[in-house]
Amino acid sequence: MSNKLPSISDAEWEVMNVLWEKSPQTASGVISSLQEQTDWKPKTVRTLLDRLAQKKVIGVNKDQKVYTFFPLYSRDECQQAEAKSFIKRIYGGTLKSMLVQFMQEDSLSEEDIKELRSILDEKSEKKRTK
Amino acid sequence: MSNKLPSISDAEWEVMNVLWEKSPQTASGVISSLQEQTDWKPKTVRTLLDRLAQKKVIGVNKDQKVYTFFPLYSRDECQQAEAKSFIKRIYGGTLKSMLVQFMQEDSLSEEDIKELRSILDEKSEKKRTK
DNA sequence: ATGTATGGATTACAAATGTAGTATTTTATT
DNA sequence: AATAAAATACTACATTTGTAATCCATACAT
């Protein structure tokens, strides 16, 4: 356990996002997707894919003549990992302080708030009955 | 406005945290603080201070014989900035998705939950009456 | 069969980061 | 004042990241 997953850089995250959307995908598939959102040259994307594969964050299927790439970790796992280190770094490890700050943010809709509140309710419910 | 503050690296954040705790401080003050928490050599800390000064994230008072360093931005500002780019990167920009995930985390106490809920309440109250 | 385009492998190179070391200038001590 | 100790300044060097280009092999079109 505690399979520490390698760190994913900013640019690499973009690539991962594409693969989490749909996978497996060929390099050119990924390249097209990214050409819409970024102005990276194809070779750049290719490099990022290669690096991710080296780091074992994505896998490569070499059975066909054209390789396909696919994530080895779920988006959720990666988010969790990143988030954990982020919180530790920026908020001295206390989750609450961060939540407090973010919840002040204005981009939350009434709907969002409702949903968040229900999650909290559920949580404290579970805690109480445990 | 929109004074974009420079990016602060992982190691630099440690230094900033020390300065936000107390400032101004001399280099050796910062070094001592960090020697407790990390195993960085004094020169390493010094380099970090210099880089932060170069980047204009901290200021240097050179009036005394021994320089003192102090933050040029509040911790809050820096957290906000980091957090914004973090969310964008990891959560595709949607704040809520992140909050949802974090609130699932188990490290929140009953007390924390209460506080968070009251923040939400306040928020939706404000929204409604606006 | 031959050129051409496409994919894969290898290489490049600057900036940022982690992690200091060396050299020089001040300051403090005797 | 001379020397030691401490600060400051400057330099170093490997790794990671952003951003590709070049070179080689192969598949496709003619």
C-alpha cells in the first residue's frame, strides 16, 4: 500500500485530463484534443506523453502499430494526492482553514451551497451515529 | 490592480511561512526556525531568502548591519493566488468539485463541520437578500 | 518501387528548483 | 590593529519542466 504516485506537472495534467476523458487514445488523438485548448506543437504533446509513460502515470499499449495511451491512476486518486500535498504546503496541513477560505469565494451558486451543506449534514450524521 | 504575484516554490513556501509567523526577521532567525522543521543547511535557506527577495515576494531592510526580511504579501493573498491556480489545474476550474472532494475527507471534526456549515448558511443568506 | 507523410525514438536547450559551496566583506573579539 | 566569526555575495550543479526539433522507420499513395 501507500503506492506513492509520481508527481504530475502542470503541462502533464492537461494531458491527463484528456486521457481521463477518454482512453485509450493514440497520440494524435490526444494531440488534436489539446490543439483546441492549447497552442502546443504536436511534438510537445508527444514529449509529455512519453514523460508520463516513463513516470508510470500512464500505460502504453504497443500491440498495434500505433500506440495507445491510458491512465494508470484514476483522476480521483491523482486529485487526492495533489490536493493533500497542496494543503500541506499552503495551509500548513489544516484542511479546515482551506475550506473556510474557499467557501468565502464568490463563485459558488445557491445550488452548490445546498449540495455542500447536504454533504456536511451527512457527514456529521454519520459521525454522530458512529 | 491585478498585481500578479510571482510564483512561490515548495521550498520557498516554508520560508514564507516562517516570515508570516513573525517578521521582520534576520536570516539567522529564519534559519533557526527552519532547522527545527527541515534539514536544510543554512546556505540553502539563505539562497531561498535571496530568491524570494529577487522575486519581490519579500523585502529586505538593509539599514542595520544585519539585514532583515519581511513579506511583501499577506499569507492570505498568496494562498488565494496559489489556490486559484491549483483549482484550475487540478479541478478544471470548478471550485465546487474540489470542495466536495475535500469535505469527504475524514479529518474534519464535528466542530469544524459546524463552523463550515455556518459559513455556508451565512453565504446563502447573503445571496438571498441581495 | 519510390517518394511522402506519419509515428516513434532520441536529442536539445533554457528557466526554475533543490541544495548547497566558495569568496569576500563586515563585525566582533582580544 | 589583527584575527576570528558571521553575514553577504556570487557561483555551482543536478533535476524537473516547458517547449520543441531532428532523425529514423514504416505505411500509404502513386
